[in-house]
Amino acid sequence: MHWKTIFNRASLKITLVYFVVSFLWIFFSDLILLKLTQEETLITQYQTIKGGVFVAVTSLLIFYLARREFFKKDESLKAINKAKEEYQALYEAYLTLSEKLKSSNKKLEDKNDQLRSYFRRISESQERYRAFISQISEGVYRLDLPQSLDTRLSPDDQTNYLYQNLYIGECNPRLAGMYHFASMNELIGQKLKDLSKTELSRDLYRLIRSFVESDYNVRDVETRSTDRAGKTKYFNNNITGIIKDEKLIRVWGTQQDITAMKNNQEELIRQKEKAEESNRIKNAFLANISHEIRTPLNSIMGFSELLDNPQLSEDDQRNYIGHVKNSGNQLLRIVSDILDVSFIQTGQLSLNQGEFHLNELMNDIRLQLERSVDQKEMNIGIRMVPGLEDGQDQIIADKDRLYQVLSNLSDNAVKFTHQGQVEIGYKVLADRMMQFYVRDTGIGIPRAKRSMIFEHFRQGEEYANRHYGGIGLGLSIVKGIVETMGGKVYLESEPDNGSVFRFNIPYNKPNGKELRKDVTNKLVRTKKILIVEDQPDNFKLLQEFLIDTDVTILHAESGEKSLELFASHNDIDLVLMDLRLPGLDGIQTTRKIKEQSPGVPVIAQTAYMREQYPHNKDLFEDYLTKPISRKNFSKVTSRLLDIVL
């Protein structure tokens, strides 16, 4: 047993008190007794009384001390029991509270599970929302305000507040791309009014006003805005406001970029207007061409009828024939112009490059203009300014097309010049290009009409064809031919101060060889020609061209007949092949002839143009386009057979 258990505080206290009292009693009682008496008998009696008193006093003291300690112990036990009872009550309350906490924890866990489920679903919903607005073709946005807007304010106050304060709080990548922003973050925070140019701010203001007046909900409203590059764009908008407690707290909207559709609509309108204008112009063209064709036909038919008079004098006959030729050439030029326009529009215009003396061509044009001026008795001077010396003027180009361009320009210059001078010329440029020009002192062309005159069926003025004639194709043909040759046409003109037409083409020189002059007065009388032609009049014309030559002529009216003749005559030097034949056509017939004798030259004679046979043009050595003139026929025969008519 531990010493603290044996010598507890209470026992030590009682023992100490008893010891002190006993010691004091014995010590002081003996001193007092000795002072009272010296007799032993009395001393013994007093000792006995003293012992009894001592016992009584100490007993009372021990009783008092013991009772006091026991009372304290009882009080402690009572306090302990009370504390134990309180503890028990607290423990029971704790157990009850613990059960409640367990129940609450269970409920909290259930709530947490629900919240985690809600959070997961919200996260999935947000992911779907983000994925949706990221992939949608429309721009999606949320517009926020620094403070919610009281919807009880006047429409003007609401509109002004929204216009000044709406800013983009959220958007998808598509919306950022519509305004040429690299990312959404660059667009978020931008004020709505800052996304439009000043001149478009009124459109935005009207849209916001409409949004307010439509109870904060607008559908399919078209607006204009500008992207970051400053380009105007068109959008279709759907906008709705979120209202809470009579206050507008935010705005959601979508917008679709309809710029391409808008441009297409505008282009369709322009095309429609252009088509209507083109239809009007072509109707005017058809009316004009009817006049332009009937005029030479009238001359041809009228003078042809007069030529039938046997009493006609030789001078009148020569004069009438001249009128018929001129009208025929005029009619041919109209038809050729129409065909040229068709080839230019379809990209089928072809060039026949060859070597020639440029100054000779320029002189031919000058002489042509002088004859035209003399016939019309006009007071116009014609001047030609060559850029190269004779003998150094050889070039490689399409001579006929170049002649056509210069002739059209110079004829126009004469047509629209009442007095003064027409000058044609050329010069060599430093970049291996040649520049040709035709300058006149005529009526000139207004600035607004300069681009128009190069369009098909157009002239500088609508009334020009009535005053000056023509079908309005000359300059468009000039432009098409020059561009096909690799050049460009330029115009300088002022009303009443004349015009200068310039065009550049590549300058291609021959390899230093002098061009061979055409053979003249050389007759070869040992040639055989096969003419394949189903029209008797056309055959008769070719036969008349060859009547003064000692050429043997074979005639076939069909492809099959020509193959029979070709098989029975192995010395045919040249074939004149009509392309449009009954049965086996000219192209098929020519292929069969080439299979038998690849070296025999075949010349196509047709009312069509070379460009209308792009896949077969290399099948023939040359083309004769109807109507065939003696001059053109002579060029072909002299080149291929050395026969000059």
C-alpha cells in the first residue's frame, strides 16, 4: 500500500493536533500542579483528575476533528455523487446528441451526395453549353451592365443607359471571329458601342431602342457593324433581356453573319439590273443591226436589179458594181464583227502569227482612210507616223488582226471627226513592247462614258448609232483582240477636244531575215485541184477565179464522191474542202484523205470561222472564210501552189 494512502491529510492533521494538545497539556499541567501543591497524595489525586480531564478533552477534540473530517468527506461524496449524476446526465445528453449528430451527418452525407450529383450535372451541363456555343455557327453573347436597369424608367433613359453601358460579359469563339478578334478574351469587356464605327452608331442606337420598346425581346433584326479590320458586316440578331424585380439584369443574344448573303443579294440585284440593261441594249442593238444589215442589202439588191438592164452603159455598170461591192463589204464586216464578239466572249479568238512589214500595213490603212475621206468629201487630214525605218519594220504578229484593230480605231476617228486631222502611228518601247496610237480632233468622249464604250453593243452615247451609224461593237472587238495579243488599250479624251486611243502589243522581231516578197506574174500550169463543194454557185465562183490558169479542176459535191476522185487521181496538188457537206462532212472527209496522203494540202472553205473548229484547226493548211474574195483566194493559192490570179 502506498504511503500516501496510509498517511493521508486528515489522519496526519488529527494526529498532529492530538500530539500538540497532549504535549502542551502534559507539560503545562505538570507545571501548574507543582505550583499548586507538593504533596504526593494530592499530586496523585490531581494526576487522576488531570488524566480524566485529558481523556475527556482529547476525546472531544478527536470527535470534533474526526466529525469535521467526516463531514467534509460526506460533503465531498455528495458533491461527487451530484457531479456523477450531472456527468451521467451529460453523458446521456451526449449520447442523445451523438445519435442526433450521426443522424445529421447521415443527412449531410446524403445532401453532399446530392450536391456532388448536382455539381456533376451542372459541370456536364456547362461542358455541353461550352461545347455547343463553341461549335454553333452563330455568335452567342451575354451583355452585362454595371448596375441593373430599372425598367420603369422612360424608354429614352433606358435606351441611353443601355447604349452607353452595355458590354460583352461572355461570348463564344464564333462571335470573336466575326469581329476579327484572335480570342474571346480580347472581345470580353468591350463596350457594344465601341464595336461599331461612328457612322454605324445610329444603327446600334435604333436596335437598342427597338429592344426596349419590344419588351426586351427582338427577333430576326438585321444590323450593320464593323470588324476589327474596319470592314462593314451584316448580322441577323435575336436578343432577349433577363428581367428580375422589374429590373433588367443582363441580356442574351445570338447573331448570324449574313454578310455573304447580303452581298449575294446585292450582287443579284446588280446582275438583275445589268441583265435588264443588257437586255435593253441588245434590244436596241437588234433594232440597230436590222437597220445596218438592211441598208447594204437594199443597195445590193437594188443595184443588182439595175444591173439586169441590157441597155445599161458601161460607166453605169461599173458604178453599180462598185456600190454592190461596197455594200457587200459593209455587210460582211457586220457579220464578221458579230462573230468576233462571240469568239472574244467564249475565249476562242485565235491568232495566226506571221512575219510582215509593218510600214506597208500602216500605209494600207492610210490609203484606206484617204479614200474614205475623199468619198465623203470631208475636210480631214490623214497623217501616218512610222516608228521604224523601211527595211527594219519587220515584225511577227497576226497581221489581219492588227489591221482590224487599227482599221476600227482609225475608222472611228474619221467617223467622229468633222474637221481637223487623224493621225496614226507607232513606236517601239523599251520593254520589248510596241505602242500604236490613233489620234483625232473629233467630238471626244466624256469621262463617265470611257469605260462604257469598250462594252459590247455600246457606243459613247446612246444616240451615236443614229447620228453616226455602226452597231457598237468596234471598240469592244479592239479591246478583245489587243488583250488576246497580250496588250492593253488606253484612252485619253475630253469632250470637243478629240481622243487618243493607244494600245501596246509585244514586239517580236524576225531572226534578221528579209521577208520574201510575194511572187508576181508567175504562172504554173501543171497543177490539179479538187474542189469539194455542194453548192453550184460557190463552185462556179472558185472555177471563175481559176479560169485564167492552166489548172485542172476536179469537182465533188459530197465527201464520198471526193474520196472516189481522190482514189482515182493520185496527182492532186490541192484540195478545197467545204466543211458542211451532206453525208460525210468536210472534217471526216479530210481525215480520210490525210490517212491516204498526209502531204496533200487541204484548205477549208466555210461560212464558219476558224475559231468555231478549235479541235480541228490543225487538220487544214489554211482557211477560206465565205464570202471568199479573189484577193484572199489568190493569197492561199500563191502560197501553196505558186499560182497568182
